[in-house]
Amino acid sequence: MLLENLLARVRHAGSSKHVNVVAYSGGVDSSLVAALVHRVFPENSIACLGVSAALSQDQLTLARDVATAIGIPLWETRTSEGEDPRYVENKGQSCYYCKTNLYTTLSQVAERVKAQSPGVAPVLFNGTNADDKFDPTRLAATEFQVVSPLENLTKASVRQISKQIGLPNWNYAASPCLRSRLAFGVAANPDHLARIEKAEHAVRSTVALTPVDNLRVRFLAHNRAAVELDAATVRALLPRQVDAIQVICKELGFDDAIVRPFKSGSLSGFSAAP
């Protein structure tokens, strides 16, 4: 019944005459929306992925694989949030500036499609769910009149429906953009983002993590790293593995590194003060 209601909402928001553009990341939320939109509008739906220094290669590969599994065409478009000093300074509004840039880009993509079919209004969709109600990106979505079919569903419900329809990433750990690993005031520049990506890739390999396991390498103030793993994984680490993780981080340029249990949003409200 819940699936049918979601499909009905998507059907109501768009039509067979519209170009339906999904703001897509390869995460379970936007993957579910892409699958729903494609199911309702198989001939005129696309998933659009913003590509920048904040998107890891692993996430890009996953996004491509899931889009292929869904069957929806994937458009990869370069975004330019890294050129906005307000985004780079990372003082609490980077998510908003990033999404504003993304939706502007998606709108431009949709307008180009619209120019090829005059009189046809494109519709933008995203994967915002009920657990994202305090997410600053909601303001950007509202400003661009983005449709959020999952806005009344919890993350647990999103995963349940994704499993029901056979999405391969239904139980994968969340993997927000690399910028989210930066503590307040740590610049969102290409060097810092690349360092996080390399550290996470190396740690994942060293500890033999699977896609369902949580991992964050947090870039703290004063050039410190905090490697967060699921609590059970942290308890099971051998001393040599902890040492190996610290070596990885230091070889990538961090002055110090600690290992601690994973906590979603652990840098929210983090102060750069010592």
C-alpha cells in the first residue's frame, strides 16, 4: 500500500509530457525516488548526478551501478560549489550553498531539455525523507520547488521499500558527501576533500569493511583526524589495526588520528576552538 501511495504521488507531481529530473547521489533515498519516477515515467525520466571534489570515486561508481540496475538514464554534470567562498569556508551553511548550486545546475539542465520541447515544464525530484526535517538543504529545495516524494517517510521505511523493490543498495551505510566530514571552519578545499577520500578508501581496505558498515574519517580542527567505525568494529580492532589506521592518516598529512565509535552527524555544531 505504501509503495502504491508513493507511485501515485510521483504520478500526480509529473506527467508523461514532463521531463522528470531526479537529484541523484546513489544513496538509498535518491535511488528509491529514481526508481519510483522511472517506474511511472519510463520514457522521460533521468537521474542527474552532481560531480565535484566532494563526491568520492567509490560513490560515483556505486551511483552508476545503481542507476544501471534501475534502468534510468544517468546524466553526470559538473557542479561548481567549490568556487563559492561561502561553501569553502565551511561555517555552517555549506550544505545550503551546495544544494543551491546543484538545483541551479539541474534547473539549467532541465531548461535545456525544455528548449528542445517548448511548452513542456520539467519537474525536479529529490530524496529528502522525514528524518531530514532539520536539514538546511530543505530550504534550497523549497526555493527551487523540488518535489520530495519521501518527505513523510522515515529512513527505516525508505530502506524497507527499497528492499521490497529490489534496490541493490537498500541496506548500504549512508555515505554523505565528503564535505560533511569536515569540522566547522575546516576549509572545504580540494586538498582536504581528497585527503578524506584517500583515508577512507585505505581504512576500508585495511579493516575489510563491507558496504553496509559505517565509516567516516572526520577532519577536525588543528589538522587532526577522527576515524569513526561501528562500535562493534571498534571493539574488535586489534592494536596493530589501530596502529595501521593511524599510520594511514599520518602518511596522508594528518598530525594525529584517533579511532572512535561512529555517530551520525558527530560534527554538527562542532566548534573549531581548541
